[in-house]
Amino acid sequence: MKLDPNQNYTFSKYFENGYYSEDLADYFGYKLVLVNLMLPLYQGELDRLAELRDRIIEVLPYVPLTTELARREVIISKVVLELIHYTNVQIRIEFGIKVSNLLQGNLDYLIRTYQTNQLLVVEAKYEDLTRGFTQLVAEMIALDQWEESPAITEQPILIGSVTTGKIWQFARLDRANKHFELAINSYRVPEDLEELMRILLAVLKSE
């Protein structure tokens, strides 16, 4: 894999060009493996889970999820914004960062709790989760190398997710070892909504 450091590469360009995630990781000096990634689950009460599930199920028959905007409005934003109810989270939408010409662009969602310095990236992609993972890897490498935020600098593990709205998969980056784990397992909405919410909350609430 060859990239020209004098050219500009956005995160979305890696998706569009169809690079393999393992090749991209290797280019930047990271290792990557595919695993059955079992992330911790939040054990607290989800007092609004049934309401959230009902809202999603209610609208699904009436809104075709044929565009990224539709998927964000109908499913992704509902799940992401629900996290505010359970934790002191700050959400940045279309958050732009630039590390270099090779690592720059907008993150669909940057979700942080400043008390525990946890961070989660969610990238919304339609159908092609494989290429979505490639873009997510580029974004997580950029965050790993981003020096503008002390909170991110001190965080040993980064968690990311790629989703079509109805399907969610996760990635974990061990920053000290420069080692990615990409999940082969996935979570469906609304079928696995409770487990998905418990994973998201465990990431954001972990000490």
C-alpha cells in the first residue's frame, strides 16, 4: 500500500478507495486482528430502554433507510442521544480533526465524558461495514496521534464503532502496543438494543 504524503487524504477517501483495514493499519505502524470482541456490559438500570426500543420500532415501517441521513435520524441519533440520559456525556457531531495530510477529516460522532476521559467514535456507513472499518481505523489512528487534547493523550484504550444503524460492530485500539482488534461479531437494532446500550455505557462509564 502506497500513500503520497504530499497529497490530502480524508477519512472518507479511505472508504471510497476501498483500502483494506489491515493494510492501512500496517502502513501507519499498527497491527490488526479480527476477533470475537466481547466488551464489558454496563450493569446499572436502563430505565428508558423500553421507551427507546418502542420509538425505533414505531417508525421503522414508515421510513426507508436508504440514505445515510435517514439512518442517522431514525436510529443512530436516537441511540447516541439516549446516552446523555445515563451519563454526563458530551457529543460532537461532524467533528473535524487534522493530524497530517494523511489523517484528516470529520468524525460522524465524537462522544466523551470528561470525568473519566473515555472516548467513542461512531462512523455511520451504509451496507459496506468492511470499508467502514477501514475508515474507522484511519479515524482511530488520527485520534491516537492527536496531541491537542490531554484527555485523549492519557487514555490507554480507544473504542470505536461502525454502524449501518441496524447493525453495529466495534473496534478496540491498545495504544501502547499499537494493536487493533476488529470485531467479527455484531449487534442488531432493535433486536440487540439492550446489549448495545450496555456496551456503549460501559465504555463511557469505565474508570
